[in-house]
Amino acid sequence: MLIVDLHLKGNLVIVVGSGNEGMKKVSSLLTQDCEILVISSNSNPQIEKYTKQRKIKFKKIKLNDASFLSKYKPYLVMATTTDKALNRKIVEKARKMKSYAYASDDPEISDFSHPSVINIADTVQIGISTGGSSPAMARKIKIKTESFLKKNISSEDIYQIKLQKFARFEAKQVLSTQLDRKKFLYGVMNDKRVKGLLKEGKYKMAQGRVKKMLKELT
């Protein structure tokens, strides 16, 4: 098994089913900047809330087979109904459409396993996976480690991640080689002035410091 970070930005992801498994998948997708469509025969208060907030779209249909998928061009389809046979049909249909497919109740037919994810400030995502062998144990390990990670990944770390993204973009405009950009980014990460500003929550000033450091190199 190879754990990868799948980039879903701008792509359509269809979640079939609105039960507990379906809502877990929707929650994990909300930070991915993708188009989320939930298809189910039933709604629930959480779906109505997300729909009202325009975070997702919802289509209510009676689920008898997988033919409904033909109307769409999804990048990823996640089947989370309580009907295992239907989930398999949905996966098979998605594959015929050249979409990635996942069934919450059958890791063997899925293109990937869905890890138990620890989300920290919508910036750091840590996946815990057993490769589909035991989702229950993945959740148990998540519970055991989540509080530790949230205590040890500070707000300064979160700011530094955001600043590194900013610094990388700025560096690409003026530094021609990957080696030069790498050295610059490590310089930003280890700069005492930057560290002090981030510790005080002065992110805008830290951005200014990055620009100054970059200017000194050019």
C-alpha cells in the first residue's frame, strides 16, 4: 500500500449515501477545495446545513442502481450506502467512467483505503491507515494520538507552514534553481526574526521579513 495525498482541488467528488459513513467522508472533503455532491434517498440536518452554506450540493434520488452516475463526470466516487451490492455496482460504474472509486464497506474493491485523519487547523492532515484491515483500530489509534499531536503542533508551526507557502511562491518569481529556492526556504524557517514574529502572531510582518530576505539575495 502506498499512502498518497490526492489533490482534489476543483474536481467533482460524489458521495453516495447520507449515513454516518457518508457524513464522515463529506467532513473530510470540506477542506479539499473540491466540488462535493451528495446523492442519497434521504437528507439529514448536517446535509441541509452544508447545502445552505453552499459547501456541498445535494441530490435526492431513489437509489436502485448506479445508472445515476452517467449524468456526471466525477473525479472520485465514494459509495457509503448500507447496501453492499449497491456499493459494488457504484464502484464498477465509476471505474467504467474512468473515475477513482471507493466503497466504505469493501476495501478490496476500492481503488484506495480511506485513512482515519487528524486535522489540525485545516493546515496539517495526518492520516492513520491499516490498509483497510481494521478501520476500527485506525480510529482507536487516532483517538490515542490526536490530543498529543494537537498539543505539540503549535500555532507558530501552523503560521510557519502558511509562511513557507508564501515564501515558496515569492521565491519562484526570482530564484531560478530549485537548490537556491530550497536554501532560501530553510533560511526562512530558521530565521530568528521570523520565528519571533510568528510566535507573537504577527504573520503580516513575517511576510514582510520574507520579502526583505529575498530582496537581499537578488
